[in-house]
Amino acid sequence: MRDIFDDDILSGRFFNLTDEANPDDRCYVYRMKHGKPVRPALVKCVPYPALFDDLRDEHGGGDFQVMIRRGSTMLLSGLLRIAES
């Protein structure tokens, strides 16, 4: 799984999708434990600009798998590492 912030194109796409906040998009965020996503999803939502901040502030940071879909099309999938608060 690619790290979102290690890839300029992927990080740009992540911030564009969260800034756009398209109601047709669905974001699924899973906490990572021992390199694997913990099911069920920690967050299911329309991507929104403060998603990164909320993961840090409300969920204590850490490693997360983020997937953003529009219908059956995967728009983004990657690892989001946020400093633990």
C-alpha cells in the first residue's frame, strides 16, 4: 500500500478530493494494526477538508488506510500516517 504523503500525485489527489467534498464520493478509513486494516471502518463519510485534522484530534493519529470511491470506481487508496497526539 502506498503512503499518501510519500507520493506527490497521491497526496495532491487526496487533498483535491477532500477539498471538493463531492457528495457522490465515499471515504472509508480503517485503523492499521500490524500492517493490516482493522475492520469495520473507523470512519465512513463523504470526504471533507478537515478529515486529516479529525483523524488526528478525534482518533489520536496513527496509521490509517484510506479509500475513496465514486460508485464502483476507486479514486484513491493509500496509507495515511498521522503523528499521534
